[in-house]
Amino acid sequence: MPVTAAQVRELRDKTGAGIMDCKRALEESDGDIAKAEAILNKKGLASAAKKAGRSTSEGLVVSYIHTGGRVGSMIELNCETDFVARTDEFEVLGRNLAMQVAAMSPRFVDRDSVPEDAEEVKDEELLLEQEYIRDSSMKIADLVTDSIGKLGENIHIRRFSRFELGG
């Protein structure tokens, strides 16, 4: 069964993947959008793993101030090129991560960033291990991995700060 442009567009709108990747996934799944989405997700995870060692020297510092101005956060989000750093998708990712930090108050980015002299650190205190506040079916690490697949570059959360009035 030939794949239509409408199917490719629908899959591309859902996943943000490239046109040819969407077309290949639809051909592989015989036009089934759900199966094609699963295929793209698997490929995205594989491509994210390949990109993990790449240098991330570009990026943005993104801030979020919660309504009322009592809680705010800043996050340094890095990627490989300034081209990706200027995209709307990257900026939205940064804003969502800054919102996560403001809402959930993590202490560290991941296990590797925990100092050796720190007491026992729970998974809830690690940003990448936290449940995403906008979609409880995924963790922050999954959100970053999905973005790596969509944007085609390694993405790394370098650091963050959270501020609370009177805190």
C-alpha cells in the first residue's frame, strides 16, 4: 500500500521527525500510524545513544518565574550547535525543564552530579529521574531523549538553580 502525503504529514506533526524518516517508518509499518510512531521512537532512542558522546558547547540559559513571582528557576541547557539552540523546540524544552525545576525542586541533575560526600540521594531529588509534570507517563530523561531524536543533536542539562522567596 503506497504511503500518502497526508499520512506523512500526520506522523510528522505527531513526532517532529524528518519527512523521509516518517515515510520510511510508514512504509515499514504498512501505513499504520501507531506502529510507525513506535518505529520512530525506537530509532530516536538509538540515535540519542549514538549522540551521547558529542560535545555540547552551545545552548541557552532559560528562566521561569511562577505566577505570583514567589518561585523561579534558571537552567543551562546545552546542545551541539547554535542553530539548534535558536529553534523554538529547544527553547520550549528549556522552558519546560525550568518549570519542572521550579515545581519539583530537584537537588541534582543526575547521579553523576551528586558530590561524593552527599548523604543518600533519592531518585525524586534527581532532575532526570523525576516524573515529568506535564506528562506523568514519562521521566525528564525520556523528555530529553525524545528531544535529541527530534532535533538531531546531543542535549545536556549542565546545571540549574531554583529560587524561592524567603527560602
